[in-house]
Amino acid sequence: MSVHFGFSSPRDILAKAGRDLDRLGVSLRAMDDEGVADALFDFAVAISSVRDWLRAHISSSFTVDDVNAASRTQPPKCSEI
């Protein structure tokens, strides 16, 4: 069984990462340490998931090799959180 919680495409996951990043900014400005930690963790999980979602939703505009090549050029810091 596959559960997506309202997410159906890589674009949905990227939008979620954007919301998490916005929440991180709000928490940073408010100097809310717990909010920063929560938002940073959520952002890291979401942005790290984009690659997997892209691999699962290959289209005519990119291939699995494109996704793999792009992920090798990005620093792996989010996956280390």
C-alpha cells in the first residue's frame, strides 16, 4: 500500500520544502530554537526526498541518469541531518 498524504508529484514535494524553508526563516527571525530545529529537520527530509520522487516520476524532459547526475553535483548535507 502506498500512502502519499496529499503529495502526488515531485513538484508537490518541492513546494512542501519551500514551505518548510519559509517556516525556518520565521523561526530564525523569532529566535525560536525549537522551531528552527523542527523546520530545519522537515526541510532536510523534504528536499532529500525530491530526488526519490523524481526517480519515481520520470518524464520526457529528464531521465533517471539526469536525476542521478544532478544529485551527485549537490552537496549531501541535508542527508546528513
